[in-house]
Amino acid sequence: MTHYTFGKEITDKPLPTKVKVAIVGAGMSGLYSAWRLQQEAQIQDLAIFERSNRTGGRLDSDLIEFNNLRSEHPKTITVKEEQGGMRFLFDGMDDLMALFLKLNLQNDIVPFPMNSGGNNRLFFRGESFSVEDAQQDDYAIWSHLYNLDQSEQGVNPKDIVNVVFNRILEANPQFQQRPEVRGPEFWQAFRLECKWQGQTLNEWTLWDLYTNMGYSQECINMLYRVLGFNGTFLSQMNAGVAYQLLEDFPANVQFKTFKDGFSTLPNKLVEEVGTDNIHLQTSIEEIDYAEESGLYSLHYSHTDEHGRTQKGVVQAEKVILGLPRLALEKLFVRSNAFNQLDKDKSEQLWNTLQSASNQPLLKINLYYDSAWWGRGTTGRPAVEFGPNFADLPTGSVYPFYAVNDELAAALMYQERSTHPSKDVQAKLDRIGNEKYERPAALTIYCDYLNINFWSNLQNIGETYHHPHQSDYVQDVPADIYPASTAVVAQATKFFKEIFNTHYVPEPILTSARIWEGSTKFDIPASRQFGFGVHQWAVGANDKEVMETLSEPLPNLYTCGEAFSDYQGWVEGALRSTDLALEKSFGLKPFSQVYFENTHIHASDAIKAIYEENSSKLINQYIETNFSANTAPIDRTQDFDSVIGVDLCYFDTK
């Protein structure tokens, strides 16, 4: 199951007239806050109100069941795709790891590889080449493609990012933090305390900062394209948070995911919280506050299973708004609880909401009956995993496969320092090659300026439908919105350029999810999504903002990824919710609760369990008598085999 939906797993039911705690939003912040209140504060008198017809927010996995047309067993093959969040890390995400362990989800974790051994494709200024090609002759390809200054030539582009990082540290001798794992506390201090030319980093954009440091516009153009996210340089996010975002995707990263998708997490929370407490297709339109009673009145509009709209009011002692910026803005405009404030306070609160910049993201998924990019038909080495970058509107292109236990075991084995025998290597080669023979998908994942290209194209022509789709696919989830024929045609053209091939087959199935937000009314369901992520804007003092928004009004709290110190990740949503719950109910951060109960950090605990699970799978499918103790996870892979930022400290070598 991808998520809980209205009329299926969550049925229509009468809405309450009064609750102790009203929670707006059934994304991660809303579900997590409800679960913690039930578990730790023994509050059962609560209700969650969600505008859309499903739970999960920006965690939205698709599990597509393909008919197995190549053999009798298994009858179906599942390809997992993500229309929202798709990965996580063991280190630096302590709340998330503690939550996984408490919900007993640790056994569902599998690798999310980001590397194809240098075979990932790059396409810039009309030339297609591989990451390995880009390393040749001291990275001469970049000087060939871009009119770089002499001082910018002969280096790996990502190393320029590291040089700037260290120039900032050198200019701020008072800033002595040098942690091995740079968590949200480090990055908040970095952007608020470190200065360049007398201005703290939260007052700079990355574009302005690099220009001031003397880098050419050609170099900056190259960097924001090569690094995959043009919003880091071109949007209004500040330079300090841009560095935090860039380091979220290092070359030596060890991402993980869930075998059945990231929706595994919100689904488990729904199961724990109980569907009776969740009201879908219920939009909170405005909020009033009565000083005499001390109660909030939430005015709602609910659409029932017959499509009829009913309006009503729910009173609550406390309100938790688990919402991103745009949704909070819409509620602010309509709500007397905010507008009855004196003018200065009301305007200050509105300006505080502007401190997080909206960052649009897009995912276009094209499903094929086999992974043609790995079967030799391109005439190039197979691209296994990870992003393929281009200066085309695609931004980055990721392959996704049908991951069974055997493939998961092979990936776990390949994470490690091993010396496989000939038989084991032959088995790994067979498993690796077989994934290309099963249904698979390519995902276009891009941001900011690239969104404009696809967003308009999605409105041109009919939606794409393969004439024999029903022969290949058993069932298509109801909330998958197909790409347009114009999008598919253009994506296919771009794939030919990126993979340097004349042949790209027609996709069997497509989907398009554009996370760009809208202030319009009556937009189609396929476009009713907020922004993909948020990043602190120029001038934002996020430490102050987080404090203000955790309780902007008495007994009214806001939380979520948008105004957190770990934006763009589920960990940020959890950390922000912890702040609200600490203020409202005295609950400690969940990672702290886990440590106090177990006397072990959640990241260490889950890594130990992952090691044990890896050993079991590897023993079963790859190598009998395998021991994880003698084959540790390899954290020293070739950094040059993939595009990614590697930050280090020059002054601690």
C-alpha cells in the first residue's frame, strides 16, 4: 500500500465538535505530533484534519505492479518510485532513526546507491560524456566547455565549493567548530556567526558570495549546473543554508531507503495513531480565538464520499499546525486569530513567514519494461545507480529498479570492503545484470528554473497512455497523474542526448508530480501540491524564526520542514515538531528520550541492526559464512567516481 486514502483505508465519519488538541495536516509533522501526544502525554482526545484525500504529505511512494512477461515466477514484479522524499542517512538524523526503531521499521531498510563507478552520464553544452571521462587530463573537459579563468582550470568543479568553504573558515578564526559529522547545529552557527566582508553568511546569496570572491560568471554557471540544483545559486536561499544543502549530497554518501518506499513511515504512524482520529478531505479555512473561553474555533470545509461539501466548526484547547509556508500564509490571511493582533505584531508575524524561501521541485517518472540504459543498447557502459546531470531542463536523472531480496543483498555486499571469490563475483554480476531485464524507471528530478520548462509543457497535448499498458501493468494507483505526450516526447529526446544513444523505447507508464505551489483557486487535482522543499531566505535569522513560530500565539503551535534547521528532510520536520511539543506539553526531543531509555544513540543502534540484517541477507543470497565484522562498510570509495560535494577542513590536516 502506498498510503492511506479517503474512502478506502480511511472512511468518511462525523467530525468532532470539540477536541483537546486539533492537528492540521496529516504529513509527517502532524502524524508524528499526534503519535507522540498519544504515547507520551496520554492525550487521546485529538483529531487530525487533512485537506487532501490521503495521508503522508510529501512522502508519497508509488508501487507499480508489472506483469512478469519473461518468466512464470514471480507472477508480478514491483517497481518502487518516489514522488516525494526518497532517502535518509543513519548519521545526523537522530530523531528519524529513533522513530524507525520505536516503530520497528529497522528491518525494512535497504541501500540507496548513488554511484555507478564513474559511468554516470553528464551532458553539458552539447557534449555527452561520463563522470570518468570528466576526470581525464586534470578535468580538462570543463575548461573546454566553459570559458574559465586560469585559476579555475584543472580542478574538479566540486573542489571549488570546498575551497570557498575553507576560505570562509579562515576568515572567521573565532569560529572553531570542526565536527566530523556536520549536523544542523553546526550549519545554523555557520550561517549566523561566520562573516564575509563584514556580513554574516545569511546575508549573502551563493551567487553574490562567489562573485565577490572573484570567481567568474562562467565558473558559477558551471557550478550550479554540475551540482544538480540551480536554486542553490539562483534563488533567494542564503549562502549559509545553501552550503548545508550542497553537503546533503556528498560523493561518499551512504544513503538508505525503505524497500517499499518512504511512505512506509507515515503509513506506520497512521496505523499507530488510528484512522478514527484522521479526517481527510477536510480543509481548515480559518481560525478564530475567543479570549473569554480560551478556545480556538477551526472553521472547516469537508467533502464527503458523495462529493457533497459541508461546513462546520471544531473547537480546540490547543492547535498544532503541521503546515509549510504557503499553507500557513493562506490560513493567516483568512483567520481572525492572526488578523485581530495589533498591526505591528501581525505584520511582524507575516514577515516571519517570508523568512523561508519556497523551492519548487519536480519528478517525472517514465517506466519501461526493461532498463534499456543497462542492457548494452546504448553502446555505453551500464549506468546502475545515482544521478546523471545535464544542463538540459532535466537537471538530474535517476534510475529506479525492482529491488528484491537478492538484489538488496548484493547491494549490501557491495557497500563493503570485500574480496569476492570468482563464484561470488559471478553471482554479483548475474544479479546486477538481471535487474536490467526487469521493469524499471527513469526519474527526472529538477528544481527552480527547470520547473518552468516542464510545468508549461505538462499542459500541452493529451496525457500519455501506452496502447498496451494493461498488458504490462496490473493496476495503477489512483493518485498517479500521467505526464503529457509533450513531456514524454521531450524527455525521450533529452534521454537520447544524455545517454548518447539513438534509441530510447516508449515508456509503458508515466507520472508527473510538480511541487511548485499555487495561490489559485480551482486548480486541477494533478497540480494541487505545495512546494517541494524550503530553504532559509537571505536575511533570515532562523534561530529567532524557529523560536517565534514554534508558538506564534498562545496554545497555537506550528511545525514542519519549512521552518526547521534541517530543511528539505524528514529529520527537519521531526526536529521542528519536537520544539513545538516541548513548548506545548513539555516533551523532550525524541532522540533524547530514546537515549535516556536505552543508553545508546539511535544512529549507533540502527547501524548495528543494519549490520546484522545485512549479514543475514548476504549469507542467504551471496556468500555463505559471510561475516560483517571482517568486511566493514567502505567509507573510502573513489570520491571522483560520482559528482558530489566533499567538504573537509584544511586547518586540521
